[in-house]
Amino acid sequence: MKGINMPTITVTAPDSAMAMDEVVRQLGSEAYILSTSHQDGLVQIKASLDPLNSSPRRPKAIQTVFEKEMEKQFYSFPKVQTDPAKDGIKNPVKKSSEQIVEQDSLTTPGKQAARIEPSLKIVPSQAKPGQDTREEKENQSIEARVTKLEQELKLISPFGLEEKISKEGVLSAPLSSSLTHHSLVQLGFDRNLIHASMLIQSAQGLPTSNTNLIAHLSKQMVAHEAPSTLDADVILVVGPSGSGKTTLSAKFASMIHENTKTRGVKFVSLANINRPHSSLLRHYAKLLDAPISRWSISRPKAWRPIESNTIQIIDVACTTNEIIEIWPELQAHFGDHKVQVIMAIPSGLATDRLSNELDKATELNAHVVLTKLDEFEFSIPEFSKLLTKAAKVGWLTGSTDLKGNLAKATSQIMEQHLQAYAIEPTTEVDNTSLGKNS
């Protein structure tokens, strides 16, 4: 292929699904996604046919978490040995003013990658009198760096390096008692989450291997009442911009058409009066032969009543914060009708933004639908955030096809996905190859 100019295009569309359709139309299904961004309410996707100039759509969590931490330790922090007796460094630690922790050389990765373990040596402190405030601040900075280095080495120690010394100088809690549990934290699971799961498993007399912990966590994140969504009178679809809300609304309509012959479907576009309504929803309404109406969030008196024998699917074309503000009016309008709020959460969100969106889902008592799973890989840190926020996943979906592309989330599906990450290191991980990669 040398010498051939491989095309690179940038596509802008109102919705990510339309943008992806255009990418496929121009470049075919083998196109590589270079970047996805949002500008002025539109989705912008840059794509290419050249794999050499593209990057993976989403690295696996074991790469983004493990290798990032390894790089931080072995390249950003040069090995420094400090002897306070020679340098006159005053140790500001409150409870242990006579000690300073010094790191010895790390195990060579190529020889013993599975035992990258810091050797700790206690050096007596001999502080000199008369040090000024400026010197004390410098010493505090050194101590802070040493403490941070200790903490991060504990974080990345492969497959459960036992914490030999805690802050109080005593043996650590059962969190570090097994060689497999730390690997889950390495992959991106919250440490407290794993610790709590271990305690629950132990209290029930169950094993605490990675496999058993993953099975336990998978059950916690699934909304078992998800099938009742199709029995609702109103399905309200919310989510961040570009999450695929409109396409998700159409997928629910298509599924209802296939499975429910006694009830019709009606689309509602709920938007701010100053913003245009989605043309994509009109396209789907025409495609599915379903009526569509428009509501303005600022005119609740103009909202039409809920029709009998009809499932009303409301595509929210405004922000979730705006929906939270008018939620009392919406509840009053819906009355005794059964309402199910669905929040579209696209894979690939930064964890801070994901946390913010999940807080909104909690306010609306919404089921989470993981969207765009055919574009990005839902990572372990994202799953961990779902669990720490006690979010309930009801459905799983990709981005484009309306039929056969919406599945109920089950603990078995979630467990199968997570087990691909949480390989037991004692039986399935080549520690030597991991050491070489690091």
C-alpha cells in the first residue's frame, strides 16, 4: 500500500448514528474512527481507511490503567535514596518522627515481572536544630513525594502485593490477603468496592476469587425489573448529548411493534422552545409509521394527554438538568400512568462525567441503557463507577440497526464481559510477557 493516499474524512451530523452511517457510506464498514467530538450541538467524527494513522477505538482497561501506572512509576519517578543523617532532613510525620521510608531497587521486570515489590528500609532520623520554615516546607514536599510513591507502588503491584506496613504500622486489613484481589483494583475497580464484596462473600461462606467476586458484582449492577419497561404507558428517554437517545427511542418503538400487537406507539419530541426538534426522530417516525408530536418544556399546559392503548415514547431533546427542573410538572401530567425513565449512557465517557450523569439518573429513578457498545469498549473503570453509584443497567445496545440491536441486561451477560478482564493470574496470565510490556 506504499505510496497510496488513504482517504481521511470528517463527518458532521445531528446525531452520532447519522454520522456513523455517513462514515460507512463514504468509507465502508472497514473504516477506522480517529476521533469523536461535539460542536454546536452536532456530532463530529473523523475517520480514515489507513490503520497506520489511526488509533484503537478504545484501549482495554488493562492497558489504560495498568500500563499507565507502570509508566508513572518506572519512568516518572527516578530511584532516589535519601539518608536524613547526611542531608539534615527533618521528618514532619506526626506519629513516626523517628522514621523515614526509603525505597530500594525494584525487581528487574524481565526476570521477575510478577514480583515487582519495593523493599522497605528504616533509616533513623537525625534532625538538626535551627531549620527555618522554608526548609521545613521543602522537607514536607520530599516526605509527600515519598508517601505518594509508596501509595502508587502499592496500587500497581501485580496481582495483590500485600501491604506490609499501613499508616499506623500494623498489618493491613483482609483486603490484601489474596494474590488475586489486587489485580481487580489494577484493572480499574474501586478498592473499597472490592473490599466490601470480599467481606460479603466471606460472610456468606463463599469463595473470594476473582471469578466469584465478578459474579457477585455483576448481579449488583443489573436492573431485574427491566422487562417491565415494555409494559409502561410512558417511556422517557434522557441522557447526555450524543448518547444516542433518539436512536434508542426508535429501537424501543421497533421492539414494541414486534412484541406488542394490542398497543400502538407514539413519539414525542420534548425540547426547549428555542431549540429545533430532532429531524432524526421524524425520520424514524416515518420509517416505523408512528405518529409524532412536539412538546415544549416551557409550555406544560400544551402537553397532550396520554392516550389509552398507546405507549408514548418521549425523546428528550434538552438537557437532563432541564428535565429534573420540570420533573414535578411531568409527574403531575402523567398522573397514574406507568412511567419508566431510561437514561442512555454511551460507552467511552470520562469517569467524572459518567459520575455526574449517574447522579442525575438517581434523581429520576432511571434505568441505565449502555449505548454505542459497537463503537467503544465499556471499560472496567466505567463499570466500577456504575457499581459505586448503585446504578441499575436495564438494557444494552449498539448504535445503528433498529431491529435485533437492543438486549436486556442480565447478570450472565455482564459477568461474561467482565470475566474477559479478570483473568486469574495464577492460571491464565503470562507474567513474563506482562513484565516485558511494562
